[in-house]
Amino acid sequence: MDIAIQIGVVLFQIVLVLGGVLTHVAYLTYAERKVLSDMQDRLGPMEVGPHGLLQPLADGLKLFFKEDIIPSGANKIIFSAAPILVLVPALIGFAVVPFGRDSLQIGSIEITPYIADLNIGVLYILAFASIGAYGILLGGWASNSKYALLGGLRSAAQCISYELPLGLALVGPILLAESLSLKTMTEAQGGGFWHWFIIVQPVAFVIYMICAIAETNRLPFDLPEAESELVAGFFTEYSGMRFSLFFLAEYGNMILVSCIAVVAFLGGWQAPFSFLEFIPPIIWFLAKIYFLLFFYIWLRATVPRLRFDQLMTFCWKVMLPLALVNALVTSIVKYIVT
Amino acid sequence: MSMDETQEEIIRPDHYGDDDFDTDLERTAPKKRVEDLLLNMGPQHPSTHGVLRIVLEMEGEIIVKATPYLGYLHRGVEKLSENSTYSQIIPLTDRLDYTCSMTNNYAFVRAVEKLLQVEIPERAEYVRTIVAEMQRLAGHLFWLGTQALDIGAMTVFFYTFREREVLLDLFEVLCGARLTMSYYRVGGVDRDLTKEIVDRLYKFLETFPENVDEYNTLLETNRIWLGRTRDIAVISAKDAVSFGLTGPALRGSGVNYDIRKAEPYGVYDKVEWEVPLGKKGDTYDRYWIRVEEMRQSAKIIKQCLDQLPEGPIAVDLPTITYPPRDKVTTDMESLIHHFMIATEGFDVPEGEIYCGTEVPKGELGFYIVSQGGNKPYRLRIRPPSFIHMGAFEHMARGYMVSDIITIFGTYDVVMGECDR
């Protein structure tokens, strides 16, 4: 009986988190279009619903009813599996993200603000993020198209390269919190914004943000899908629901990396001042995520795109050494202090 | 051969793509043959600015060979012209470089006027220069927006189109059209600048330099933009001349040649302006030159508006120009006169002429052979886009796939003009 209740609670949490994430993904596309158009002197979606608010639904419906095309010569199994391989890692990471402080108590049932508190939470997310690169590579390869192949190769190279400095940037917060668990990490940053790890690890934060943008294939690092040269990159040949799975994964990843940035550097659900603690932690968490997402969109409106060789040079010659030095200095200082 | 047999012959294996791949692997694997990757870009590609097809031979992402295939937009403008009267050709020239139809009209009517040896009234010259420079602004704005979009800076595109829209609105007030304008006439222009247009133009020119600065804040010192344009598609002054490049593409390499200065037409010799010149001949120089030319064009328009004299807007030569409109509705002879010019056109004396005009993209030349009569015997167009395509491979070789579109955009190629 106990186990049944536990399973029920976990399922409820999963539905809640997934529902929340997918709603956010849908409205993130809307927000992106609206913010971009505001920055570009135009209106953006206005037709569907008031101020185009129902646009994500219309887009979803349209994609759902589109014909699902598998190109001749494509490897059917891999071609179908690739979008799933990309989407699942993007969504699975949310399992360990602590969204708030207090558990919800209903009678004897306790609902935690996270699905699981893994003691290797960060590692778990990074490991799954790497699997996403397989989906991209296989999707590009199985399409039997040169554009998709080039896009897939680029993307895989980019993801693997940028994962290194990304992981190394997270070493700082891990050392400071002395834990890989995202929950412990958040709790270690309690008591005002000057305890947040961004204050002691600004370099790591900048490296993390840059790598996160590269990891999610967004401007200025959106080469895998650079539409001016590779049409749409690795998902050139995809259509309908399969295409939308890639799309969901991209935006899901954006939210996921923002979640990690918030937890590792911006104090998670902690309020910046103790007198502001009357605002629920979940609101703080969301506010910080929205801020980072806005930053992504803002960046997209501002900068042009890098070239592939420049991107790789930047990663291996700038980001990686910086991240290594940062990790080294942090460990030495940490050793001396304690 | 019976029907069944023919049908059997065209049946292919279900996954013939897969089989193809396998046999390919078997054939190449033992010999370890290395092949360049052949990539067909276009004619339908999001950013080839029309229907251009390029076949790229690549080693990884580096371009070994880039062969452009033209002709997807060929409409036979030159041949059509042989069966049209001179005034019927003006709308055809609109469709050459459809982003800058005014300057195309100008280039054509200038060639015909040279053959006819007519003097254009002063006000008409001023109006022509103003309109041509407005078109240059619109053309360069269009170029800047699309070039930035190709490199990924999306916002610049919307900003430049915002200003271009103002100019197109003015064109609409002036001649009723926004894209294919057909505004110039042999011997003058179609309609006069009204006070409304002059006022709106002044207002536009007040804010325009600030707007150019706005685009530049997003690009000029942006490290990514510099990285994408500096030292890309470098062409030396010698090569640029050999390939016959003109316009900003030639001046980017530092060659001081601008027809507006070399053989002044219109009123370009009556106003003060400078020809911006590049040093290295890379994409950045060409970008800088176009931005600078926009500032110069604004200067030219402003001076022309200040100096704008009163007077007729078309030459008073009944053989080639229409009678005044109010007379057509009241006077029998004028009506007949109008009808004759509209239906039969006018005769042009025997002779040959080449006349080059500086359009936003370079030198647009019209070579007309006339054997008398109201139609040209032969009309040959020298489109800058087509000549620039010739240098494309020279400039693209050795750069990366990501640079292809940048290189393509840097000459400001429009396929309508390239294929004619």
C-alpha cells in the first residue's frame, strides 16, 4: 500500500514537472517571437487569440497534422529514433532540479519540490545531455542528405567540444557546495545574494553561460542549423511531429541549462534578501529562469553568427584553458581555506 | 518490346539509396579512394538571393571549387527588346535588378538619349539625380539588411527595411509603384516632385544619418561581424580590374572608379560628395564602402533638394515626348499626337551607342544598335551582377562553406539582372 502511494506521488510529480516544462517550452517559442519582434520594430504573432497568445497551440496543431515524410534512402529505424534520442535527454534532466524549498504535506503523503534528489545530480544531467548529441548526429546521418550530414557533424563536434568547458565550469560550484546534488547546492547558497556562487565564481558563470548557449545551438553558436548555408542543419529532412520533437528538445534544453545555471550560480530558489523571503521560492526560481531565457533571446537579436572554425578555436583555445585554470584556482583556494 | 517488359525495366530495388551506399562502400573501401564532397546549393536554397545554383566541391568544409550555374531566371529581356519600342523597353528594365528599378530605367533612358542627342532640362536632371540617389539608398539598405541576415544578425535586416519602407512610400507617392517603377522617360521623367515629397524627403534625411549609426552600433565594432567579414573574399585591385568588377566591389579594392565622378551625368558635378575607397578588398571594406556611400547619397540628395530649380521636367521635343495632359483632353491634334507616340513610339537615328551608368551594384551598361525606326536592332545589357559572378569562384576558393553566402552577398548579386 505504501509503495502504491509512493508510486502515485512520483507519477503525480512527473506529470506536474513534464506538464510545466512543456507548457513553458510552448510559450517560450511565443515569448521568443514576441521579444524578438519588439526589439525589431514589428509586432510578431497577432492573429491567433488576443495578441497571438494561442499561437503555440496553432503551431502545435499544424505540426501534428503535417505529413510525416521519410526520405527515400534514409535509414528508417535510426531516422525515427533520432528525435526521441534528442528529446528524452532534454526532458529527463528536470527530474533532479529542485524547484522550491518546502514539501507539500497532505495528510501523511509528502510531495517534494523535486522528483528525485540524486547525490550525483549534476553528473546525471551532463551524462544525459551527452546522449542528446547522438540523436543529432544519427538524425543527420540517417537522413541521406548532405546538408543534414554536414549539420549533424557540426553539431556533434560542437556539443562534444563545449561539454568539456561546461562541465569544468560546474566544478567550481561543486567544490564550493561539496556536493553533486542540486538540492544541497541550492541550500549551500542560502542567506542573501552575496552567498550565491556567481559572486565567488564569476568566471565560471560566464564560461557556463557561453557554453550553455553553444550546447543548445543558439545564436551566435547556431551553426548546426545555420539556415543561410545549411538550410536547417541536421533536421533539414524532418517534417511534422518528428520535426517538432527536435524543436521541443531545443527549447527544453534551453530551459534545462537555465535551470542548472540558476541552481549552480544564482542560488536556485533562494531570495536575494531575507526580507524578500515572503515571496514563494518557486516564484524566485521561475523569475531567475525567465531572466536567463530573456538574455538568450536578447542575444539572438543582437549578434551575428560565428563561423565553424572560429567556434572551435574559441572553445579549445579560450574556453577550455580558462575553465581549467578556474577549476584549478578554485580547488587550491578551497584547500587553503578549509 | 511489350508493355510488361518496359515496366519491369524501370523497377528499382526498394531501398535503392541504401544499396547504392553499400556498393559504393565496397568499391571504395579496398582502394581507399578519397573524393571531394560535392554539394549542390540551390536553385532552391533559403539564402541564394533568388534562383542561383552553385555546385561546391569541398574538402571537409573548405571549398575547392565553386561553379555557379546561371539561367534559372532568364526571361530574354534582350530579345524581347528587339520587338518593343523604346518606351516599351523601360518596364522591361525594371525587371533586371528588381531591387533598384529606378536606376535601371535611368541607365536605359540615358543610352537612348545619347543616341537621340537631346538636352534634358535642368529641373529634370535634378529630379533624376535625386530619385537615382534615393534608389541607391534603398538598394544599399536592402543589401546591408540581407548581408547581415546571412551572417546571422537578424535585427539589422528589420532596421534597414524600416528605412527602405519610407523610401518606397515616397516612390509610391511619386509614381504609384513601389518595386517596378518605370518612372524615367526618354527626355525627362514621368511626374514632377511635389512639395509633399520634398518635405517628406527632408524629414527622412534629417534622421537618416542617425539610423546609419544605429546599424553600425550593431555591426561595425562587433567582433563576430569583424571575424566574419575581415580578410574574407579578398580580391586585389589588379584582379578586380581584370575580372571587370565595378561599383563598390571594385572600389573596395581601392580602385578609384565611379562613373558619377569619371564621366559625370545628371547633376553629380554640381554637388559636393566623395567616393569612399577601401584598402584591402575584403568583405568588410565592401561593407564599409556601401555604408559610406549611403551617407554620401544622403548628402547628394540634400544638396540637390536645396538647389532644385523650377522648370519643365521633360524636354520640349514633340517627336519624343507626350503633349501636356490637359491639352490631350481638349485638343484634337494633341490627342492624335499622344496616340501616335503611345502606339508607335518615336524614331531613333541610325547608330550604335554604349552608355554605362553607376547603379548601386556597379556599372550597368546598355549597348544599343539602331538601324533607324522605333525599335532597336539589337540591345545588349552589361549587368554588373553577371560580370561579378565571373569572379565568384576566384573569390570563394579556399574559404569555408559558411563563407559562401557571405561571399555571394558581398557583390550584391541579383539574379534578375544576372540572367536577364
